[in-house]
Amino acid sequence: MSGKTLILVDNDKEWLSEGMAATGLVDVARVYRPVSYWGRRLRTLHYHTKLAKEYWYADWTATIQNYERVILFDVFLDSDVAEYIENKAPHARLIIFYRNPWFNNYYVSAEARKKCEVWSFDQEDCKKYGLKYNPQFYLYSLLNQKEDPRYASDVFFVGKDKNRLPLLLEIKDRLEAQALKMQLYVVGERNVHYNKSAAAFIHGDLLAYEEVLKYTKNTKCLLELMQENQQGFTLRTVEAMFFNKKLITNNAYLKQCDFYEACNIYVLGQEQRDLATFLQDKEGASWSPEIMKKHSFEQWLANFDQ
């Protein structure tokens, strides 16, 4: 055991989990044991019953009593994991952290909420549902990326369609009309028929984050388009901070944030400035090291004790 905090995640082998573990400040473990496709189907059926669910939990159950603090990282299927930890390690401080909007999250019973702390990255959700606030964070260890002209662009967007493709293509046309290059990687929605021009930008699979990092390092600006009803700020915002990139966003909330500077952030629908002028501004991006530190993983972890 490397520390007294355990973070339970969906996948302990993906970039964020490995990055958190590499700091040496926490232990990281996957919450559910790996199962096949049919195993997942069976698990889903099981979750519609009142039977105990611990059969599906991974190896962390053997050491849960060793931890003083356990953070459920937005990964549970119901309240059962929280209830299990409360029963097996009643001394542990149990925290649920939502890094997605509330409406995308799984149910937590009122009984479970009495015994644990519920935190969110979204300030509006915190106000609406009585949650505690802790912002998005990033990892210093991911900044060691090389310059590579194959990944170069003026603007880079990556994400699922979620009905955003028409706006993305509109922005792309605006930029290309001024000889600016936009790199667009959009994951298509199931059962949506895309016309030929749109289909050219649609991919079937998510881009590996190792590739996302290469595009992020070699672009001048990141594009963030928020989900409807979402507030707070996303991973794109903290990537812009840490990689010192400009940010184009439809998130007007950022203008209220202490890190907002017009030279760094262009808010769609709220600007008199020309978009191309913003991108070509010789000042470039200028995020401060203090802002980066405030949104580091280390500070995110410390915020739970403030």
C-alpha cells in the first residue's frame, strides 16, 4: 500500500488512472473485476435484483480496511459499492466524485448519501443538488510531449458527436475561409445516418489519449463545445492551461472564472473579436504557473481536506 487514500476507477490501466497512481500519493484500483461481454450482460441483470453485488467487485475488497480515505471516481453502477465500503470500513472517509454532469451519473440512494460526501466538478450541480465543489484537474507528468509537424493545426477538437457536428463544421468552414487549419476528430453516434460530407469527419472509435496528447501539444488552440445544461469546465479547459494553448469555447461560464483572460479564451457567441484575429494574435496563450498548480492533481487531492 503506497498511501492511505484509495481511488476506485473504471479502468486502472487507462491514462488518468496510471497518472494518478504514478504520483505515489494514492493507490488506484478498478472497482469491478474484468468480465466478458456476456458477463457484463449478466451483471446488468444482477443489478436489477436485490441480491448482494460484491461478487462483481475487484481485488480491492481484500485491503479496503487499510485505507483512511476512499474516493469513488464516478464509476459505480448503483449505491451498492458505497454501502459495501461503509459496512466493511466504517472508519474510512468515503467520497464520491462526479467528473461528469449530474444528469449523466448513476443513482446514489439517500441512505448512502447520508454516510458519504458527494463532490462534483460542476458548480451549478453543486448549487442545485447540495454537493461539494472540486474542479477538474490535470497531471504534470503528461506534459512531456514532442513537437511533431504531422499533428500540427491551428485548432483541434476531439470528442463524441452529441449533436455538435453541424456547429463544428460551421466553425471549420469559417477557419478554412481564412486559411486556418482545423483538425477534427468526431466519434459518430450509433444509429445516426451521416451524409457524405459529414461522414468524412466521423470515426467509429475514440482516439487513444496518447494520440490526443500529440494533437494537443502541436496545435495552437483547443476547441471545447459543452454538452447542453452543463456548466463548470471540462478536461479541454485544463489541457489548454497545462499545455499553454488558446481555447475556443461555447462555455460563457469561463468568463466568471478567476483564470479568465481574453488573450487565452474566446467565447463563441459573446465576442466582438474576429476568430481568426484571436488565433493569430502574436501574444499567444499566457496561462500562469499558479493557475496550473491550482488545477493540478496534487491540489485536487488537497482540496478534499480544506
